Amino acid sequence: MTAVTSARRPPTPTPSSRWRGVALAGAAALAALYLVLLVHAAGQTLLALTLLLITALALWTYTSARTQALRYLFPGVAAAIVFVIFPMLYTIGIGFTNYSSQNLIEEERVRANLLEEATVVPGTIRAFTLHADGGRFRLHLAAPDGANASALGTTALSLDATAPVAQDVPLVDEAAAPPGPPLPLRDVVTQLPALRLLKLRNADAATLSLTGLREFAQLQPLYRSEAGGALTDAITGVTYRPDPKAGFFASADGDRLQPGYRIGVGLRHYATIFSEGKFREPFLSVFIWTVVFSGLSVLFCTALGMLLAVLLHWESLPFKGTYRLVLFLPYAVPGFISILVFKGLFNQNLGEINLILNGLFGVRPAWFSDPFLAKTMLLIVNVWLGFPYMMVLCSGLIKSIPADLYEASAVVGAGPWTNFRRITMPLVLKPLTPLLISTFAFNFNNFVLVSLLTNGRPDQLDTTLPAGTTDILVSYTWRIAFQDSGQQFGLASAISTVIFLIVAAVTLVQMRFTRIAEQDGRK
């Protein structure tokens, strides 16, 4: 017995294998830390902290003797942190900033970009030609039009677009153009990256820079830096100071320089969502429609799917397999194709649905311009896309119900409706409840259907931000983030956070009621 027990013990690691494991863990840690430094240097501090956390967890998991079981789960945990938790935290973080198409970068980068802006000094534009000089090049700058000045040129240059800094090149007077024909435009274009690095200085110490395909000119900076981080317009003399509340360089009279820079705004976006009247009203209407749309979609899909599953479970029904195959086809076709087909079928003038209704009843409903009909159309298409899956699930659950229950029901003289209400529906809904909750959450964020079928239209009137009568919260957020003129990513992130909290709260409440129902059923 002792021999058998000792034979089952894991082999004791040798010193060499232990050192190899330590060396491998150390090398992996160093590589991960180097990656963290690179990410942090690129300005992605939150991602760098996330990678640092994953590295620390990995070292602890694979070096501690108490985490044997966790070693198999760690890859999934790490993936959840990177692809679920990190995007969620990043989105929440953006919701506390003024991040938009006008406020994309940091203040220092905006200041540097503004200081680099320059305008051409009048009367300094010189047309140039580029000439080959063996394996090098020469520039010939013509005299400005109407100016009493001579042509200028350079000595032989070695144009290098990979130079780390601009080349300071002196200019000399040329009585005539250099020998040899000028290079054609296509050859000049290939040398443009190197020509942009040239800083040509004439006898007056004025610097000429490339300003076009055929021109050099003297540039004057538009702004100059002042104390306290302010910028002064070199032409008008107006001073622009950084505004920490708006994220722009602004003058005393409210004029702003573009672009702006990112700042923290705290709970401003959340206050806008819930307190600003012109924003609160469309948000509340979109939220109510989102809940109604998700709830009715789940109700109708489940009801239709369960009804068809019960009918297909009828033993004496002929061609059951054919019916089941035909009814499952809507789920087999890609959803976006079905949506686009229905968009054509519901066309007011040429769609087959309106042609049939016009032939039978003489009406042509305005499916895309009437808010109520547009919402009805959304529900019809969503139920069409969702009922086959519910039908298949309910069919499997019905087959798992013991036949003895129906036989006992037949003995007491119960009919089909009683069997469905007392046996089939309770036994099917109980295991189906978690799926109904997830289906509700899916429809709460069913962006593809709304985007392809109605794009949220018809639009609501008298709203500060774009909002449609068929928009759900996720499509409303999309329009704010990517279709509004300001592209307000920070506000859209705040709405996304609110959507996440709402869906999480609804899911927790539904799970709570499900747990209570299960406990009551056990009693």
C-alpha cells in the first residue's frame, strides 16, 4: 500500500527544472513590463494599468502553489479583463470628459499645433524648379513677380526624407538658371517629403519654406506664446487664454480657437441627460420606447414560437418535418438580408405589402413616415427574425415533458387548452426564463435592426440633439456620437453607461423574481 501511494505522488522538481521555471517566469515578466512601458509611453495609461494588473495576476497564478485550479481559468479571466472590463471602464471614463470631434487631444498638443500654424508673408512667394546634378539636386528660385530681386539657387543637395531635423540651406544669387532642363512634376512630387524639410535662407536671413508643388515662400507664425500658457494672434494682437471649463483657447469676447482640448467635466453629461429639458424629453421618450420594444419583442416572439411548437408537437399533424423546416428558414437567413428585404417589402409606393393592401382595401400605409406604423413595422420584422429560435427551443422543452402528465390529464377529461395552461406552459417557461432575460437585454441593444430598417426615423421635432421616434437607446447614442455635427463622444459614453446600468438593473430584478418563483415552486 505504501509503495502504491508513493508511486502516485507527483515527482519532486529538480533544482535545474525549478531554476528554468524561475528564469522563464522572469523573462515573461520583463517582456510584459516592457510592453506596459510602451503602452504607457503611447499615452494609454488605463490600458497600461490593465496590462500591469494582468501581469501581476499571471505571475501570482503560475508561481503560487495555492492557485493550481486557477491556472486553467486564468486565460479566460485575462480575456474578460481586456475585452470586457477594460472597454467598460474606458467608456465610463470618457463619460466624465468633453471628448468630441472638437476636443480630441491634450492641451499641450493643441498649443503646439497652433504655434506651428503660419501664413505666407505677402510678396515673398518664389516659384522654383528642381534640377538633377549628378546623383544630387539643385533648386532654382525665380524672382517674385514685379519685384526688383534676382533669382536664387542652391548648391548641390542630397535630398533625404528620413532626416530627423530640417536642413538649413543657404541661398546664393544666380544670374541665370542652372544648366540642364528642370525635372518634370512627377519627379518633383516624389521629392516632396524631403523638400518639406528644407529651410532656405537668403542674404537677409529670411527663411523660405515649401508652400506648394512649385513654390517656396517666407512664413509668419499666426500665434506667439505668452506667459501663463496664453496665445496671441500675431496679426490682430488678440490674446487667447486656455479656458479650463470649455476646453478651448478663448479670447475675452468669447471667440475660440480650433481645435479644443480634452478636459474633465465631472457629472456634466449626466446632469444634461436628466436635467436639461430639451435633452431630457427625447431621452425619456427613447427610453420608454426601448423598454416597450424589448418587452413586446420578447412577448410576441415567445408566444408565436410556443404556439407553433405546440402545433408541431401534434402527433396526427401531417408533414410536420416540412413545416418545421419552412418555419426555421427565417432564422437560417442572415438577419441583415431579411431586414433589407423587409425594407423593400414595406416601401410605400413600390413595396409588395402596400400593393396587396391597396388592391384589397384601397390603402397605402406610410410605414416609414408615420411614427406608430414605423414602430409597428419594427416589431413585425423583429418578431419574424426571432420566433424560429423560440420555436426550436420550445419544441425541445415540450419533448422533455413526461407523457404521463398528459395521460393523467386525459383520464380526468382535460382538454388541449387545459393541458397547455396547466402543464405545457408552466414547464416550458420555467427553464426558458433565463433565455427570455437575455433576449430582453439583446433587444434592448438591437442596433442592427433599427439602423438598417428605419435609422431611427421619422425624427422627433424640437430636439437639441438628433432623436428619432423609432430610435432605441443604443441607436440614439450612435447618432449623438457619430452623426451629430459635434460628435459628442463624452456625452454618448455617459448615455452608454446609463444604458449599461439600466440593463444590469433590469436583469438583476428579473433574476430576483425568477429565483423567488423557483423557491415558491419548490415549496
